[in-house]
Amino acid sequence: LLLLAGGEEAMTRAIEGAEDESAEATHLVESHHITEPAALVAVAASGTTPFTLAALRAAGQRGALTIGIANNAATPLLEDADIPVLLETGAEPIAGSTRMNAGTAQRVALSLLSTFVMIRLGRVYRGVMIDVQATNKKLERRKREMVCHLAGAEPEAAADALAQAEGNVRLAVLLLL
């Protein structure tokens, strides 16, 4: 679930003033029932964006774990988060633009976080993401290759095991082992 100031439309065009809409952030947290045991990851380079702060605080008040990621130290976002993550990136090469240093560091941090979550959820086995939802031929082939690698099987045997396991990589590997 993505709570974004300005909604989905803000993914493709600027929605001026949306980041100041604290009430909208609180409403979104409530309407999506973000409570324990959920976690909310709030990201704002400044650490002071009203929408982001309101979402973090509302989720925290409802019992959700809150993680704040900011590029400035001693900011409300980091102070109010259960788990503060400071990404000290220094000044931007172009003043006023946070998509270079800060944005890059945030993307890396979110990628690492999502990878660690998948590992902790048991969706990774021996360095392979085994809970793949195949939605195209490329992913079907990737699942077969995973089963070959993890079980030391030939492609035909992997395909048969995947068919028996109704596409479940984890079960297909177990069947072959």
C-alpha cells in the first residue's frame, strides 16, 4: 500500500500543496486501517513534510510500527519514528533538488528494506526469491530455472515438479529433493 501526498496522480505530475495536507494523511491511515501489526515507512528528505509526519504519527497512534527515513538529523520524522533511519547525504549538487543525493539514498534504503523483509518472511532460500508470482512467460521460465538450481534438477523434471506443485517453487523443490 502506498500513501502518497496527492494520491496516485502525483506519481506522474506535481500536485501542488499536497505535501501540506496533514488531514488527508491522517484520513488515509484511518481509512486503510493501518494498525498493529502493520508497519508504516515514512520517507521525507527534510524530515519535516506535514503529510509524511501526519501519516507517521497517525499510524503510531493506532499501534503500527513506524519507520522514519530522512536525510536531515534531529527532525520530527526521526524523533517520532519507532525506528529512525538517518541517511546523511550532505548538500545536493543542485540546491533545491532532492532527487540526486537524497532521492538516490532513499531508493537504495527502500530496496534494502524490502529485501530484508522478504528474507525475514522466508521468501528467500539460498539467495533465491522463491515466492515468485508468475504473470508472464519470462517469470515462468525463471521459476523453472530456480527449481533446477535449488534442487539440482533437469529442466523437464523441474517443469513436472512445478506442475505437480501448482507453480509453487518451494513445494516443487521439496518434491524433487
